[in-house]
Amino acid sequence: MQNNDLFDNDSPFGLPPQTGSNAPPEYSVSELSHKLKKVVEDEFSYVRVRGEISRVTVAKSGHMYTSLKDTDAVLDAVCWRTTVGRLAVKPEEGMEVVCTGRLTTYPGRSNYQLVIETMELAGQGALLKMLEERRKKLAAEGLFDESRKKPLPFLPELIGVVTSPTGAVIRDIMHRLDERFPRRVLLWPALVQGSTAAQQVIAAIKGFNALQGDLRPDLLIVARGGGSLEDLMPFNDEALVRAVAASDIPIISAVGHETDTTLIDYAADLRAPTPTAAAEKAVPVRAELLAQTLEAERRMLTAAQRLLQQHRTHVQGLGRGLIDPKRLLELGMQKLDHLSSKLEHGLQNWLQRRGAKLNELSAKLSPQSLLRQINDAQRLVSGMSERLAQSERKIFHDRAVALKNLAAMMESLSFKRVLERGYAVVRDEKGGIVASAKALHPGQAVKIQFKDGEAAATVKK
């Protein structure tokens, strides 16, 4: 059955079937989608669209998917991985931007989308608003606190500079350092403008901090010349601000001219209005230091001379009130002679007294007196020995009598004396004494101990 026969060749709405040459062509879904895709891409191959970013999603493949919206419509957008890294701004939700690209369709979902090629902020006002919000966010985290800023070294041995090697900035810094106080300079080349500039400056700061030994700088200068707000945007990058705040080496920020301000100026340990001013803040003026040193030396010599003169005058004044040292020595020598003579006579008298005492003691040490003392001591020892022997015999006798009495008492208290009087002791199977009839049960075997032996028995009811 053909399709025309479903309603007996009549239309269900009362209309005749349209089979003539005026009928529109019939397309498959895929054919229609491809035709729409070609029409859209041909008509809108290059467009600039302004809108607010409503969402940002980065797939594992690296492609970025987002949406642009205004008060009346929403436009899906995609940015391929190879383009994402070249975008002038980092997309964030709520940011108002102008995107350049082409329109295309996505047949799989029957929608159209913008393929982003470039992205820029929509006007300087929006850019300043975004920077202010970022500044407040980082300030709230404490990255700009004065308490965390590190002091600059007075005279650094090695200064690290992060800037473009071909620009005038490095020449200005070197020239100014040579004028003030020549120092060793280590340059880390980095782009200071463009989409990859922030990452290169971050790599330079981290690289300098990773160096060890003589190659590690005492001070870093991050510098570039002046430019528009868009040109200085890499130095407003959040990751770069965090890298500056996290640096262990003190950093001077010298980006742009005096009127230019970037976010790394707040995070740096010191802000210089220009690269030349950064060199001035990095080192003192050598000629001024020499002049100050010479002046300090002159003042020190003058003060030392004045102090010596004051002490000399003081000593002279004290000397006028003292006795002539020669007279003091004469008096001392005379006193020494007097004491020496007294010492000689005194020593002779002392020896005489000691000799007489020695003779007196020698006379007392005759053999008869020694024998007499020995005999007295022997008699004393003999008497004490006799008394000791008597005390020993008495003690042994008293202890023997007491032991005998205790043995008699223990024998009288023995249970065997009770058995001799006609009593007996009942023991159970284990040999324990049965003290009560309640402890026995019928049929239990027991032993009965008498005074002259034991007998076995069985308990009956």
C-alpha cells in the first residue's frame, strides 16, 4: 500500500495532496543541518560580539566553553585549545568582553555558537572594575599587608633584573647603577607584554628564588617601560601577584611610568615610579658614602683628640694633689728596712722558744715512763677480758634456761597430750582435720588418730 492510499487519496484536512512541482524539496535532518551550517558560516564568517560572560568551562581536552549574554539573549561560544593560550584576557564569569570570531552550528544539538578567535575587555571602565575587584580580593587575603614586606639590603652584592633584554629598561638600570654604585647584575630575559608575559615573569621570579650560592641575587627588580592599561595587564595577573608576594628575595616593582599602577606594585616590597628610580632605590650613591665616611672619620679623630686632651688635663690636675712619688718610695724603703730587722730578731726568738719546748718534751719520753704506761694498759685490758668472759657465760646460761622453759611449755600444749587422755583426732581423705560432724557425709572414708596409732572408718547415717 502506498502512502497516497492511507486516506483514500483524500487529505485528512480536506485538502488535496500536494504532489505537483510547487512542493518544497524534501531534506533529511543531516542534509538540512549541513545546509544551515553552510549558510550561517558564510553569512557570519567574521563577527564581533559584545556581552557578559556567564559561565566558563575548560574541558580535559583544553577547549574552553562559555556563554555570552545580555539582557535579552544568550550566545554559546567555544574557544579551541590552541587559541585559549593566546587570549589577551583570562575569561572570568561576569566579565564584559568583546569577542571576535565566526558563527557556526552544532548539528548534534541543533544550536549555533560563536568560535572565539580573540577576546578583549569591553572598554576601560570594565577593565578597571575587574582590576579593582581583584585588588580587593588579594588585599583581603593579606598579600598587600605592610607587615609581610621584607626590608631591602643596604648594599646588595648581586641584583637580579626581570625585563626584556632588548628594551631601554635594562640599559637605564645599568647606567643608573654605574653612576651610583656599580654592582653585579644578573638579567633573566622575559616578555613584558602579551599573553605569555605573566607566565615568563613568574618563571623568572621562581627561577631566581631557586638559585643557590653566588648566583642567588640579594634583590630583584621587575621592570618595564610605560604603556597603555592593556599593555600593562600582564602585571595585573593574579598568579604573578601571588608569585611576587611569595618571593623570599626582596622585590622592587618598577612597571610603567610614575602615574601607572599595577597589582604587583601592592605585593612588591617596594614600588619605584620608574625603572631608573628602582636602580636608585636599590643602591646608595658611592660618592656620598665616601664623603660620609670621610666626614665620620674626621669627626671621630677630632672627638678622640678632644677626649685625650680632657683626660690629660684631668690627670695633671689629680697629679698636683699627690705627694711626690720619690718621697713615697723613700718612706716605703725605710719601713721595709725596719720590718726586715724585726723579722730577723723575731725568727731567732721563735727558734729558741721551739728548741726549749722540744727539750722539755724529750725529757718526758724516758723508757721507764713508757714501760709504766704499757703495764698499766695491759692490766686494764686483762681486767676487761675477764669481765667479758663472765658476761658471756652468764648470757649463755640465761638463754639456755629460757629455751628449756619454752620447750616444756610447747610440749605441754601439744595435741598428743590430749590424745593420751583418751581423745582422738578425725581426718578426711586428704589428711585434713574434721572439726564438725556437719562436714561429714554418709559413706565417707575417714581416719581416726589415737595416742598409739591410726584406724580407718566409714561414716554411717
